[in-house]
Amino acid sequence: MSEKSGPLVFEVEDDAPGPDKAPPVPDMIPQERAAMQRLAAASARPKSRLATLFWAGLGGVVSLVVSVAAWDFVVRLLERAPVLGYIATALIAVTLFALAIMALRELAAFARLSRLDGIQKAAAGALVSGELKEARAVVDRLDKLYALRDDTKWGRDRLAERRGDAFDADALLSLAERELLVPLDMAAQAEVEAAARQVATVTAIVPLALADVFTALTSNMRMIRRIAEVYGGRAGVFGSWRLTRTVLAHLVATGAVAVGDDLIGSVAGGGVLSKLSRRFGEGVINGALTARVGVAAMEVCRPLPFGEGRRPSVTGLVRRALTGLFGHRESPEES
């Protein structure tokens, strides 16, 4: 090849494809490697009995060692300096009292979550059997559950006025859902949209390794806890973790952990996503999966199963959550 060469001229046909027909970006992260999919798959794995036994034994040993060390410390301190020994005893007593209160709160949190689960199972049984008596018992439990909440007072009053007009289980539970749970559903959907927006934004703009995994984990745990609070099932630290595992297991069991091209395409607008940057594309995927986790959390925490046509659309949630990122405003028909 000669060392000197003139300028190269390329002839471009008029019907040549433009930038909008460009092929997908080759380094696009596969959907199965998205942070939320990894978290869901890891959290939904069945517990190992051997691992549970190990951690229980380790916790018992650590508790025993700490207790004996504290006892020896206080005894020796009382022998050397009685005043300091009494102070140490008082501090340990305060610590134990605080731990006892925390334990009681955790037990109360588990009880509230179990209460929601019990009402949901009773409602499902009433729908299957069609017994009006069972449906009325479920409505009574719902009314008792929200009796102290001012934001449900109007709905409870409406339900009390109109429940006598329902003569079958389906109609009565549908009335209870419409009067009591629809406002709570709107509050829960707002939490889902906020979490999806946060996860998508952080994943897209933060280049740090594992930042998307950490953000997805913390945001989803906070979202699930708040959804539980919306429906009356406030959870503590351990209750939140257990609830998160339950939601992710439900997500995997229902096969909703995968993101389909139809969902992403409807959110991003056709094939635009395939031409976006790697981080931005993964942000959309994580945001969509966060929305699916939110819907699963609503299904788990909601005291009544979703009636026909009342289950929120994941596509609609993601579209509303990521409107600012795409510059696309949802039309009334898409809601």
C-alpha cells in the first residue's frame, strides 16, 4: 500500500438508513444481569437448614460469651469500686430494657403482618365459597383493622351505610375494596413510583461498582416497608427483611422477575432503548423491576385480593415514574 493516498469519497444513496435505523448498542447489559433480578433470585432461594442451625448456634454462643463477660465485669467492678459497679449495672439494665422493648415491637410487627395475611386468606376463601357470612366476617375484620385511622373514616362510614345492600360475597367484598382500599392503593402506587424513579436514576448516573445493587436493595426494602404501613402492617427491622424475602419469593414464583421487551419498549418508546447508553438502559430495567416488586408487595400486603381490573399496571407505573427521564408525558388513555 502506498504511503501517500488522497482523500476517500463515499457515495451515499438517498434511501440509505438514518441514525434512527442504527443497530442496538453492542455493550448493552443483558436483562438477566440487572441488579433487581440478581437480588430477587438470591433472596428467593430456599433457606438451608444447615445454615439456619449454624447461625442459631453462633448467635447463642455470642450471646452467652457477652453475657458472661458482662457479668464478670460487673462483679469485679463492684469489688474494686462499688459506685462504678452500680453505674455499670444500671447501664446494663437500661440496655436490656431497650432490647426488650425492641423485641416486643418486632413481635408486634410480625403480629400485624400475620393479621393482614389472615384477612387476605379469609377473603380468598370467601370468594371461592361464595358464602355471604364469611364475607361479612372479613369486612368486620377490615373495619376493625382500620378503625383507628382517620384517613379511612369516610370510607368506613360509606361501607357501613351500603353493606346491607350487598347480598352475595363478591358484591360485598368488591364494595369493601372500592370504599376502603382504593385510596390506600393510590398511596401505595405513589411509593412504588418514587422507588422506581430513584433506582433508575441512581443506576443511570452513578458509575460506582455495585451502586445499583445497593440502591436497589435499600430502595426496595424501604418501599416494601412503606407499602406495608399503608395497608396497616407496619414492620420492624427483622419484619421488613422477612417481608422483603416474602415479596421477592412471590415475584419469582409468579414468573414476574423477568423484564419483557414489550414492557421496556412501551416505556422507552419503541426501539429507542436499544440505542441508549449502557447505564441508562440498565437503569430503565432496574426501575421496571422495582415497579414489579412494588406490585408484588401490594399483592402480599393488601388485606383483600385485587378485584378484576383493579391490579395496577406495571407499564403504567413505570411510565409515570420515569416520565421526567424520557421527556414523554403519559396520555389519559395510557393510565
